[in-house]
Amino acid sequence: MFDRIVKKSIRELILEVSKNPLLHFSEKSLQVRLAAKLIKYPELSIPIHPRLYERYEKQMKKLKSNESYLKNALSIAPLQMEYGTNDRGPYRIDIAICDPEEIGLIDNWQFQKQGNILSL
């Protein structure tokens, strides 16, 4: 399902770079641009409630937070990005796309399902 979205986003990025090769000077810049293209798709950007949410739903409602916060609390979007820090050394960005079905199975606060770490 996500293959189409990822391939289309990569094609768009390749066309963008081929038309304007001096827009990006680093791998980090290309990764940030790719992530920006991917996050436009609701399939990748809309958070999914895992079973973990169900376990803590009563506690979350006791917080008396606004409804939009509760809808997003303890939820995970399929598109995940890890950004490096500005410390010494090279920057590092990882982009991962999680399967929505697997996100729904997470039942542990360490983002695991049934005792297994979530596979990406």
C-alpha cells in the first residue's frame, strides 16, 4: 500500500533535484525534503490508536484535557522520523514507515506488541 506513495515521493524528489541540483548540499537536506513529501499523505500522517490507548483511556480522560489532545494521545503516525542532534559529528536522519496494522497491535508502553518489538 505504501509502496506507491514512497515511489511517487522519491520520483518527485529526483525530478526536483535534477531540475535544481544546487538546492540540496547534503544527504540530510534530501531526507528532510523526502519526509516533507511523505507527510502530505494522510495514510502516513494521521495517527493510529494502538491497543495501548485502550489500556489508558480512562486515565487519559481523567486529565480533563481538550478533546483534540485526547484523540492524539498515545497514538502513533505511520511515518516516523528520527533527527540527529546539532552536536559534533555527522547528522543522522532515519525515516521509517510503520504498518498501521502493527501499530494497532501495540499493547506495551515500550511500543511492543505481544512481547515482540514492532517490526518496521
